[in-house]
Amino acid sequence: MPLKDYKVGTAVAVSDMARAKGFYEGKLGLEPGQENDEMAMYECGEGTGLVVYVSDHAGSNKATLAGFDVPDFDGVRNALAERGVEFERYESESGVTTDEDGVFEGPGFKAAWFKDPDGNIFAING
């Protein structure tokens, strides 16, 4: 069967598991399932998940690693900001320019990007 028929998850390389757990659990509100000193699995909505693991390649990706689809974009963005998540500000010739709160508005949707302590980039979309 082709891969299009299967669920996909996201694996995130981090340099320090304790620091990563502080961010993913403390700031993003994720709850760990299976975990050890080298990795933690976080279940997310609709059977999806995020695996965080220690690697020498942490933060080497310079593009969006994963996006969370959130129905209440403004509420989720504000709650994350209150927990100390800092949103990126972009001004791009390609058309991705965010406002002072780090929000990009396109036709019928909004997006905002943030980084974990290793520089991995995530988005919320609504």
C-alpha cells in the first residue's frame, strides 16, 4: 500500500531532554506517554503524536517541522504567549509577513510560528 494510506507522526531532535521537556510540557502543555532519558512520546489530537529524542542534529532544520491545526487560533496563540512561547516575526519577499504578534493572515486562515529551545520551528494554523 502507498504511504498516503497511513498516519504519520513527527520526530523532533533535541540536545537536552530536561530542557526540551520543560518546553514541550511546561509551555506547550503536552503530556508524555512513554519516555526515558533519551526520548519522550507525546500523544496529540486524532491519534497523531510527537516524539522528542536526543540527537547531535538538534535544531538543524531551518523550515517548519510540524504544524498544529487549531480551531480557536487566537485563543490558542494567546494562551501559548501567556505561557512564555515567543512567536517569530517574518518579513519575506515571498509574501510571508507577520504582524507585531507574529501572526500571518492569508485568505481564510491564520498562522504563527515558534521555536523550541533548539530552534526547531513549529506552527499553529487556524
